[in-house]
Amino acid sequence: MDTPHRRAEIVVDLDRIRHNVRRLREWTTSADGTRPRMMTVVKADGYGHGLVPAARAAREGGADWLGVATVEEAVAVRDGGDRGPLLCWLAAPGDDHRPAVARDVDVTAYTVAQLDEVLAAGRALGRVPRVQLKVDTGLSRGGASPTHWPALVAAAREAERRGEARVTGIWSHLAASDEPEDPANAAQEQAFTEALAVAEQAGLAPEVRHLANSAAAVLRPSSYFDLVRCGIASYGQDPAPGHTPAALGLVPAMTVQARLVMTKRIEAGDGVSYGHTWVADRPTTLGLVPAGYGDGVPRHASSVVDVWVAGRRRPVRGRICMDQFIVDLGDDQIEAGEPVVLFGAGLEGGPTATDWALATGTINYEIVTRIGGQRLPRRYVDGGVAG
Ligand SMILES: *Cc1c(COP(=O)(O)O)cnc(C)c1O
């Protein structure tokens, strides 16, 4: 294992992000050699891996497009030096679209009102905005409902005719792609195909039509259209636990590690951490790990996850505190300073973010995106993290 040089840290192996993006490109390539364009999604600080480093690694791995949620994220990607195709998709009413339009970012409109705001930004700058239109095909989240879709399409086409916009894409988002048997998947593909027909009849000819996220990119070629938007899988996190083929060969890029502050023996009957929710049933050795919920370690992990110490999984005992938690080392002779992996790639059998997610009732997305908070330093490596 790579030795942590701090109290606790997040190590991101950028080479693994490159590898995962490359593997996803290969995986989505059909027998005749054609493949959808690959968008790597780097919103939310690159799912906790760092926005600009993740964006660079993704391009190096072959990402044709990058995707983010907010205009601020799009600007940060551009300020980091990226000039390639980039889509953002979440604006609030009154948001200033000029920073995105000025930087050649594709902006998404869900409504005619949003489209008008984007057009206003283009006029203010004397530029033709690149606009993508989102249709709601069944997630009931963002995007135009089928009843509002024809009006959005007509307004966008009118703007194109006036030379005030270029409609570069039409897209939607799936509700249940991590459940391949869910009938919502086929229903949404059908609804998307119908929405595309409405747009084409109105005269729109977008460069990219897209629906699939990571799980769909891995499991549903019928959802590919022109482009797939891969977030979680690009970071090596399993996009559909229980369904993802091992042959895909994703490797988690994030390892969270620390060093034991101290170890101590306790007796049978001793309670551990706040509330004594765990009481030792025999003498044992405890290790103190200097990371807690102030570092993004979920408090729901109390007594339910394992960490990796000295070549073995060891159980966390009692409540996770703000700055620290306690691990049970049994009767092993382990000293202060010993490295601890909270979660990582699991290549030697250690815990993964997916293990932590299953134990704490959430998804690996939330585990990797929340870890660190404002507190844990991130360190980048290019290969070389074994755990
Ligand atoms: C976050 C997001 C994605 C990426 O989803 P993954 O499941 O992480 O691949 C794709 N599209 C949209 C609209 C998103 O918000």
C-alpha cells in the first residue's frame, strides 16, 4: 500500500480514470467498429476526485465530450485549460449564461423561458449560443414534459432561423438504468425516439442525441443514440451493483487512507465511543483512526463497515465521531502509525466505496462525492496505489 503522508487523505489515481474511460469507450464499441461519442461527467468536483484533474484525465483517456451540472463548473473546466466539447445542464432562473456562452459551452434549456435567457446572453455577447434541449421521458425531473416539448422545439427552431442559436443536441435522462429489467428503460427509449421525431419534423438537426448514463452505457446498447454520458463508471465505481459484468474491468480511482493515531487494549465489558453502542465481549486491541464525519466519513458507517489494516479487513466499532473513529484490531500486534485504508479499489480484498454504500444504505456516488468535505487533502498519483 502507498503510505499516507498525512493524518488522513484522499489519493486519486488519475491513470485509473484514463483506464476506465478507455474501457468504457471499448465496451460501447459495436462489432462493426462504430461507437457512440463518450462524454465523461465531471460535475460535483469530479464526483469527489477533483474537477480539473478528472477532466484532464478523462480527455487523455479519450473523452470526446465533458459534462457538468452548473455554469460555475463549466467555467472551472474552461479555466483549467479545456477547450473541447462541454455541456452543462442545470441553470436556475435568472442565472447569467454569458460566462458559458462566451466560453463555447453547450447550455441546456428545459423551458422556453430558459431558452430566452440563453438567447439574451448570446445577444449581449454578439455570439450564437450552442443550445441543447432536454426532454423529460419519464424521470419526472428536469426537461420539458411531452406536452411542452413541441413549443420548446418550435421556439428553438425559430431562434435558429433568426441566427440566434444553434441547437447542438437533444437529450434525456433515465430513471432506472441500474435495473436492467425495469420496463421504464424501454419506455423511456420509446418516448425519446418520439421526442426526436417531433424535433426533426420541426426542422432541428442536432449533432448529438443522448440518453444513456453509466449503467445504460454498460448494460443497454439500445440506449446509445449518438453519445453516452458516463459519470460514476469513469471513476471506476460500479454503476449497477449486481449487474455489471466483471469483464468490463473498471478500477476505482479513489483510495481514502489514514494512519492510526494510537492503539490500546480494552477489557471485556468496556464500551466503545459515544453512547457505548458497542461493548467488547472479550479483551481486544483498538486502533484510533483520525477521520470522522467532519471529513465526510458517514456517521451511518458506525459499527457497520470494515476498514483495511495490516492486510486484513477489520470492523469499525461504535459511533463515528466528528474527527475520529475506532477500529477493532483483535489480538494483532499493531502500532500507532499503521496505515488504514477506509475504502479503495479492493484489489487485495479490502473494502470499496460500494461496500460502504451497501452497508450504510446509500450508493457509491454519495460515498465518493461526500468524502473529504472541506477537510481532507487530495493527492494525485499516476499508477502506484495498490489498495
Ligand atoms: C450525473 C449525470 C450523469 C452521469 O450519471 P452516472 O450514473 O454517474 O453515469 C449523466 N447525465 C446526467 C443528466 C446527470 O445528471
